[in-house]
Amino acid sequence: MKKRILWGVFAFAVVLSIRVFCGVYVHDEFAERHFFIKHRPTWKWLFYSPIGMSDKKLGELSEEEQIEQKYFNEFILDQRIIF
């Protein structure tokens, strides 16, 4: 019985670690999804750029889109995942 509990705790820890330290981003030009390792833990899983390849500025976006763009910039562009 203790082995089952230990395996359950271990499996939960692995799944939780993957959830907070890994993510998927949508490439802003080709719209393909790519798996990546985050530089810091966060619950957010899917990252995308609302600006994409357009000429919009950050101030032209809604508040929610600005937050999404800031996450995309921090986790993808600033970490040089997309070159």
C-alpha cells in the first residue's frame, strides 16, 4: 500500500514539474507549435504573440492581449528561442 502512495506522489510531482517548467509556443510567422523549457516556473502553458508579424504597437492592443504579448516577449523572444 505504501508503494502505491509513493508512486502516486512521484507521478504527481513529475506531472506538476512538467506543467510549470515546460510550455508550448505558437510561432508568430508560421503558426506552428513548438515545445520549450521555461526559464522560470509559471502555470501558463500556451504562449502566442497577438501582434504576430503585423506592424501593431503594444499600446494598440487590449489589456489581455498586452499581457499575452508580454509573456511571449519574456519567455520566447527575450530567451532567444525564436531567432
